[in-house]
Amino acid sequence: MTAEQLTTIRRMAASILGVGVHRVWIDPERIEDVLGAVTREDVRKLIKDGVIKAKPKKGVSRVRARERHRKKKRGQRRGPGSRKGSRVDSKRMWVVKIRAIRRFLKYLRRRRIITRRTYRMLYRKAKGGEFASIASLKMYIRERNLARR
């Protein structure tokens, strides 16, 4: 009978305190007084006397979050395994770049802007990774006056 009574009182106290049942603390020393409570008014009096209290909220600790933030500021935890979003690997980047450069070289040869000999030389340099982009190839051609016209 006592456990059932205590449950009812706990529920009443929770409703009065405006908290969940699990946050209601009942003083184990004064269980007899609590069991004597019948009405909500009795429970209110016990709350006023400090026999029944609401436990503080638990809350999530920020310790781990702060530590993670500190490490990220130092540059840790930023490797490829921690990244989200699409990733273009270096090989794919190279393929895209070299195809663009070779297409441009063919265009220059077809329009007779460069000679076949110059084309072969530039093609080999492109294969060796000498040009970062089409812009750097154009600059190379301009600086060395490799264009015919």
C-alpha cells in the first residue's frame, strides 16, 4: 500500500512543482509525514517545509564540445575522414585539367596558331605538369612568342 500511496503523492507533487515525476525528491527521513498527506494542500505544505523538492535539471555538459573546438582551432580533427560533402580526388582534378589543356592545344594546332613542332613540345610539357591551367599555357606561349601570328 505504501509504495502505491507514495507514487500518487509523487505524481501530485510533480504536477504542483511543474516537473516530471522523476525529478521529484522526497526526503527519505520523513517518509511517514509524506504518507500522511492526502490532499494536494497537504503536498503543498510538504513542499513548503522542504520535505518534497524538485531536483535540478540535468543539462548536457559542454566540456567535450569545448575540447573539440580547441583541437579544431589548432588544426586537428580536420583530416579527410572528418570532412563532409563531395570530394574530388587529385586524379580526377588532373584528368579534367589535362583534357582541357590538350583540347586547347589541338584547337591552336588546327587553327595553325602554333606549329606541329611547338604543339608536340607543349603537349609533352603539359603531360609533365608544367601548366596549372589553360591560362598558364597561354601565358607561356605569349612570353616565348610561340604563336605564329
